[in-house]
Amino acid sequence: MSGEHGTLALSNGATEWPVLLAALVASLPIGVLLQGPDGRIVAVNDEFIRLAGISARPAELVGIAFDGTAADVHDLIGTAGPAGADSDRAVERQCVPLSAGDDPLGHLWLLRDVTDQAAARRAAAEQDRVLADLTTLRSDFVATLSHELRTPLTSLVGLTTLLLDGGGTLDPEQTECLQAIGRSADRLLRLTDDLTLLAGLVSGGLPLPEEPVDLAALVAGRADGWGGAAVAAGVGLDLDCPDPGPTRLLHGDPATLTRLLDDLITGAIAASPPGGTVRLALRPGADGWHVAVSDPEALPDDPAETSRHTAGLGRIIGRAIVERHHGSTTPAGPEIHIHLPAG
């Protein structure tokens, strides 16, 4: 016997196989109706009767003839609706034609109760919708908050600068206070910019250009600035970026990728103790670029100082930048590993 899903071998001497077939059909946890080549129902089980919502016993259906068309059997299945009065039940229906070579043997009709699976799919879809709404709400809130903060902070910076440039009217203590106010206001302005950037990255509302980007060239362009910061902090800097040969380019946004590298290196420099070394390793691969950066915060000398910098937005924004470039970030002991797929 064969069907579209394979073959079934039967022993030539097995005279009891009709009994075995009947027992098999009766014990299956799914609804089964077997229709012979003449369109008559050969076997049907209780589960089929239950799921089809038919008000009859299996023995009353055996021998009933149909012409083998899907419409006829679906008419039978639909006489009382799926599972009778239980209208919330979801039933999956399938018809498998049976044949022996070119000779048709009939049809196997299957009913499966997929109520739980359907409910799980609906719940997952609803959860996705709620999460999407929350993400949008959060991004809108952050964008609005950043905008509302920027106006007074800009005024504060401007007025502080004006007072400091007034010349000769402030004593040293007043000057120091105004300078501290200006520094704090500048820091808050940068924070509002970071919040706006993060909201746009997470929500997808910030469009990123798709340009060819050479990561090795980005590192070379920032090396002097990083080196100066490392010297000022008393930290060594090792940029391990060998010539990759023929340039392998990413397709992404040079500005945000530069921001990613800046945050990683400057954050590592700030977290390293004097005399330490920050290392950046950059390697092109067949599947994109692989970046490894020292992570001094992963192994703090003082567990109570688990980290000044991790609490900031730098790493959060970095992860968002990597995700927008379809990459991945993985902590690996004293390093952070980043994979950015080639475009």
C-alpha cells in the first residue's frame, strides 16, 4: 500500500491485518476516516466523530458511499460543525490519497485538534503586538523628553557662557561654580542626544544609510585620538589591525559604527587601571568582520566598583548599533566580541 508520504509493507501471510488495521484506527489520538476506491467509508474512529461533531456512531458510517471528492467528505465533516457545540475548538483537516502504483485505493481523511496550538499562536501574536506598542511608546516618550530637556539646557549653557565671558565681574569661587554648571549642562545635553539616538535605533525610526564601510579605515582614522586618551590615562593601547588584503566592506552607517568603536575603546580606557593595556583586534572573515575589545570591567579589582561605566548608555547604544547592522555582541571573559556580517 502506498500514499504520497511513503509505503507500508504487509506480510503476505498476514490474514489478521484487517483486524490490526481496525485496532490501529480505533486507537489513534487523531481523527481518522478511511475511504475505499469505490468511495465507501471503510473505517472511522471515535476521535473523528468527536472532532467532526457528527451525531452518529462509527459503525453507522461504515459502508456509506461517496464519490471521493473533497466536497462530499467535507460536507459530512461539517454537518454539525467542528466538535459540535464547541465552536472555540480549532480542527485541522487533511486528505491523503492512497494508491498502489497507478491504481487508486481511496483516501485517508485526518482531523487533528489544534486548539492549544492556535491559542498559543494567538497569545504570541498578541504579546508581539503589545511589545511593539510598548517599544513605540517608550521611544516616543524618550524623544519627547529629550526635546523638552534640550531647550532649557541650551539656554543654561548659553547664559553660563555669557556670564563667564563678562570679564572681571566674578570672583574665583563664582567662576568655578559657573564652570561646574556649564560642564554639567553640557553633559546633560550629550545625555539627551544619546537618549534620542538610542530611541531611534531601538524603534527603527532612525534611518541608517547603507554605504560601503571599511572598518580598518575607521580604526586608522580614530587611532590618534584614542592614543591621546590612553596616554592621558596612563594606559597602553594595542591596535591589532593587520592589513586585510583586498578590502572587505560592510554595508552600513559609518557614523554609528565610528560611535560604536569610540565608545568601546574610550570606555575600556576609562575603566582600565593605570599601567593597564587596552587591546582592539580586528579581523575580516568570510562571513564579515570580527572585533575583539578589552573589557576591564569584566574582571574588576574591587567587586564593589562593578562598574562606573557599564551603568552608562555607551554599551546599550553599542548593542543597539550592532543589532541594527544585523550583528551580535558576546562577552568572552576579559573581552567583548562583536560580529558584523558583510553586506
